[in-house]
Amino acid sequence: MLKFQPPGFGHKVIHTSLGAMVYYTQTNAPWGLADTENLPPLLFMHNFGGGASAYEWSKVYPAFASNYQILAPDLIGWGESAHPIRDYQIRDYLSAIAEFIIQTCHPPVTVVASSLTAAFAIRLAITQPNLFQRLFLVCPSGFNDFGQGSGRRLPLSIINTPVLNDFIYSLGAENEIAVRNFLQSFLFAKSQRVSQEMVEAYLTSAQQPNAKFAALAFLRGDLYFDLSLYIQQLTIPTVIFWGEKAQFTNINLGRRLANLNPNAIQKFYTIADAGVLPHLEMPEAIVGLLQRYLG
């Protein structure tokens, strides 16, 4: 996955209770490396779904590499990080993210995260607020918000059948045509914005050994929860960005969630003509908005 990273970024590894976690950070020119670890930490966390990885944020974080220590991990079960064979649960990711923050930087950390991972960040910020300074979240959703499931598209009986779930994963995530169609039809608002590099990056991640286990846990709904039951407890200053044409998690859902906690959620930005990954589809828009806060 290193070949999909921007110039000047390399990977490092830490070890969590669930296995090795790879992350990308400034390692080479043009970044001044001597004081990188003395810069304030800025953590970028990717979404879930077949082929997800830190690549998702790679068009955004270089803009902040002069002023921040960039931390862009592949979460456990994704990208180049460990892929333990297990039935992944929400607590696995909450603990792994907390371990990552504690091992890689001096909290509190500013977090930029998307979708279900952004919802995990909210839960972690409620239980361990000392770890967080600010949250910048793209389409945060527990995928079962207000009791309305929005993520599962296949019957559980099929997803839970071993031979069939292998077939589903192979057919839906491990070939170039399927990956391109997934990005164009479900994640982006404009299909022409999907580049060959994006397809290759998602395909490379999806083809890692045992990558299906985390993806199927997501597809089954094992990681879903109702974010509306938690978001009112959030105290960390938060800004939300929402793709106007996001599928599965409609922008009206986003506004409902944001309205539950106007004290912590300081601003809600609509990203016009973008899907659920505006930071990959229209990175310049997200960079511009983040620069208002991060400089």
C-alpha cells in the first residue's frame, strides 16, 4: 500500500492487543523530519467497507504535514495492518484506536475520521475525553441511527454461510470491475471522479490475506449501533462535514444527529455534489474547510 502514499510519507508499525497496526506519517523529504514528533498530532482514520485503508485520506493530509505530526493508520483488519481471524466487535476497534493514540503521540489528539469510524471516535471521546482535543468528522454514523438500519444490503442467512460469504467477498471486493462499480455507484456522487489509482488502492487492500473477516463483520452489521443514543454525551468540540449526496447515510440523518448536541457540535458543513467520501472525491473542499480550523 506504500506505493499509494503521497511523496514524503512512509509507514511505521505499532503493536496492539489485536496485532500489528501500520500507519503512515512523514518520513522523508520534503518534510522536515527532525521535529516531526514534536508537532501536534493530527490523526486521520478511514471508513469501513471492502478495500478501505488509510489511502482514503491520502489526498488531504499532506496539506497539514508542515504543521502537524500526521498519523494515518490502517485499522486492524484493513490495509496492511494485522488481519486476525475473528468475529470483530465494536469493542475491538474502540480499544485498538485508544491503544494507537496512546502509543503514537502525546494526547490530546485532533482527530479527522469518517463514517462508522467517526462514530467510534465519538464513543471513545465520551469515555476517554482526555485523549481528544477536537473532532472533525465526515458523515459520522453508527449505521443503525434512530433505530433505522442503513448499511446491510444482503440477507444475514447468505452473509453467514461460509461458502457463500467467500463467494460474496470475492465477487464484490476482490476484482477490479466490482471495486470500480462500488466506488462509482455507492461512494461517489460523480462516477468520473473515480481514478484508476483509487480502484487499484482499494483492490490491493481488499486482496490482503484474511481481509474478508473485517469486511464481513461490517456487512453483517456486527459493528453497527445507534449513534443517537451516544452523541448527546459528547463534550469534545466537533465539526461535521456531510456529502450532500451521501448514500446509506442521508444528509437529513446527519442534521438530526448534529441537532442532538449543539453545544459540542459547533458547525455542520454540507459538501455540495459529493458522496460519502468527499475527502477522496473532492479533497480540495475538505482541505479548505479544515484549514479554517487547523491553519
